[in-house]
Amino acid sequence: MPEAGNTLTLETTKGPVVIQMRPDLAPGHVAHIKKLVEEKFYDGIVFHRVINDFMAQTGCPHGSGTGGSKYPNIKAEFNAEPHVRGTCSMARAQDPNSANSQFFICFTDARFLDRQYTVWGQVISGMENVDQIKRGEPVKDPDKIVSATIS
């Protein structure tokens, strides 16, 4: 049963993706994402980096992987949760404390990322829609998040 207030629905150009957010694992990241969703930050943002058999990345306001929100970066909350199919985790630069608004959804197991990136959620429905997201680095005519809501 999805936890009230911690269910993120991404309406994408491929269909809905429902994510169970995990404040028990990454309270700071979940609070930050909720704030961005409330401000409609993710609405219209593209999946700019989508790698076959790996992951789909989104959350850059420039659509290039070079930007974040107007807020400061978030302190890392690395945890023991494994990077497996449907895991939602924060993208970051080399600095462990450089996550901001970009995140990725794993297509398959990516256990080499464990404890190095902050896992904050898991897709609980719509993974077949994530699978349909157009691939590329960068993606030509990318799919996007039409709207993001919390319930």
C-alpha cells in the first residue's frame, strides 16, 4: 500500500510512473524533491540521458545534465538500499554532496552504484512506461515529465 504523502506520480510522454518515496532512507532528499514538485519544477523537464540496460536520467532544467534547482545542493544520504530495476536515485557530480534536482530510474540492476548514490524511492507501477523512454546521450527529441504530483 503506497504511503500517503510519499507517493510521487510522474505523468510522462510514455504514460504514468508511480514512485514510492522513501523518507526512511533519505529524508533530506525526499523533502527536497517534494518541495521541487510543489513548485512544479519537474513539469516539462526532459529525460536527457537514457542508457540502454542502465538508467533514465531527468531533472535538469536545461535538458543537458548541467543544471539544478535554485536551491543549494543536498548532503549525501548514501544508504544500503540496492540499485535494482525501478530504483530511483539521485544523480550527482564527483562531490558526494552535489546532488540537487537530477535523478535517475534504473532499468536493470546497477549494484556498482550501491552506497555511492542516494536511493530515495522505488517505482511501484508504470515501469513498462519507463522502459519505453527514448534512449540517447543526449537524447534526440527526448521524452519528458509532463507533470509531477505527490499524493
